[in-house]
Amino acid sequence: MITLNETQVKELEQFINTIPTAYGLPLLQFLGKLAQEQNPQQVQTEENED
């Protein structure tokens, strides 16, 4: 078990709050770019059947 004092808890909260913006968005952008490069979107033509 780990015991944290109030200052340590505040520091941990500050670090946790930086994770989504510091790492999450760049990671999603990187993975999105890779997915686009590896799986280029194909133009699909839909034929209407009447």
C-alpha cells in the first residue's frame, strides 16, 4: 500500500490531467495517420437499383 500526503496527491492530479492533452491527442493523430496510409479510402460508387 502506498500512502500519499496532500502535496503528493496534488502533484499526481496535475500529472494525470496532462496525460490526455500531452499524450492522448498526439497518439490518436499518429494512429489516424497510419490507418489512413495503410488503408486508403476507396471511392465507392453506389448504383441505384429501381
